[in-house]
Amino acid sequence: MADTNKEIILVTGATGQIGTVLTEALRDHYGIDHVLATDIKKPEVDAGRFEMLDILNTQRIKEVVQDNGITTVYHLAAILSASGEWNPQKTWNVNMNGLMSILELGRDTSVTKIFFPSSIAVFGLSTPRVHTPQDTVMTPTTVYGISKEAGELWCNYYHQRFGLDVRSVRYPGIISYQSMPGGGTTDYAVDIFHQAILQGQYTCFLKADTRLPMMYMDDSIRATLELMAAPSDKIKIRTAYNLSAMSFTPAELAASIKKHIPDFKITYEPDARQAIADSWTESIDDQAARKDWGWKHAFDLDAMTLEMLTQLKKKYNHGE
């Protein structure tokens, strides 16, 4: 525990897929009393300080920050890609105005450092699909992607204009066992494990050969913590760093699962999410992150598959 650490952390969107695991990791590192989790719904497990907080309630956010002496914000609250297409205006409002409220805290409160998660959703049909460069054309096709691209630019602006220490990565699809899928286009790669264990089969909403960049949750959390812990002079990019670990297709993931569950079957019924996936990149060039702050992934496809099946079998009491 870091009893002498002066960093007081606020996490928005703390009950989401990444927020649940990141909040736990932050509490393990800094101590429970140093991390305040917030969201519009309560966590399933009471594991530390929590407050209900609507990211659009700017006055209440400011009060929470001032009352708790918050110095660092991990701003995870957002509506994701597939869910966002059902209500584009609401998605833009939540994703953009929520971020602007957080950035403004850096101008007139104790907040000095902010983490903003961007996404591969910022890329589009005009973006190079293989080894997508750090600096490239971005023409996102979803309101989620549009909000993330705009968010990157605002983060860079607040750093350049006001000296605010804002840091960001472009997350690929995140795979985890700790929470259920939350409305993202890459969520098939989470749900497939649950269904493989529970049903022995899965109907995928993407085509068999749809290749997308992915990352195991442990790697994404470690990347986030390492980025935020790096000395400021090591952070050369203030929009968002490309981040990569592996890329695979639904068919390749199914084959990896069959190594452990030989009778597993997968069928394919592409839906509206296929068009979103088709607009995204296949693989990511993240050499800037590896060079600037030492990023290095640990999990490949087979290692991730084994860990997901092991953890979920424990969860569903199907273990040895």
C-alpha cells in the first residue's frame, strides 16, 4: 500500500468492463482510501469508496473533486460503439460533454493528471488496415469513434494550451472474464468464452474472417498504469498512443478454444456490427508506445484463451 502517496484518484465509469478491473488494480497499488469509484450504477461487490455520479452533472463532479481533494482522474465513462448507434445524439452528449467536464477540472481544481481512453474506433475505411501507423488518416464511421477522435484532439489542446497532463491510449478490443459484454463491437471475443463453457456453441455476429486487434485485460490494465506512471517527459504523444497485443479472427479464436473444448461449435450470423468491424483496422503499429514508455504485451491468443477458460470455469463451477 502507498500510505504516504499524495495521489487521490477518481474513476468515472468504474462499474464497466475496464473500470471494474482498473479500479481494483488502482486500489491494490495506491490503497483503498486513495481511490474513489463513481458511476451511474452501483458495483456488484462493495470493495471500497463509491459514489453515484452522472458524468453530465458538472456541478456535482466539481463538488466531488473538491470535497475529496482529487488529483488524478481516470475518465472511463462512455457509451460504446454498437450501443452508441442506437442513439447517436445521446452518445455524443455523454462522451464529449462528459470529457469536457473532466478536462475543465484541470483548470480550476486540484486535478493535475487525467487518463482518457481512446479506441481503434477512431480509424475508418480510409485508414491503412494492416499495421495501422501512429499518425494516419482517421475517418471514423460511428458516433463513438467520432467522439473518441474529437476527444483525442481536445486532450492534446488542453495539454498544449493549459499544460494539463492528459494521457491516452487507443485500446483495441479488450477481453476479460471479470464482467459481461457491454455493447462493444469486439464483445464477441468475450461472450464466446461464456457460451463455450455454458452451451458448447456460439453464434457469432461477425464473419469468420473478420480480423481485429485485441488485448487481454491484464495487459490493458498494465499498459494504463505504466502510461500514467511514466515521467511526463517520456510522454511524447498527447492525442493517444496506438496500443497492440494480438490480432485474430472469430475462426482463429474458435480454433484456439477447440484445443481445450474439442466439441465446441461456432456458427456465423453477421448483423449491423459487421459494418462497424469492417471500418476498423486489422492490426496496429504501436512502436511509439514501446519506444517512449516501454510498452510490451504479455498475452498472445493461446495464452489468453487458456486464462479465460480457466477463470470462467472457476466462475461457473465447471473446474476440476
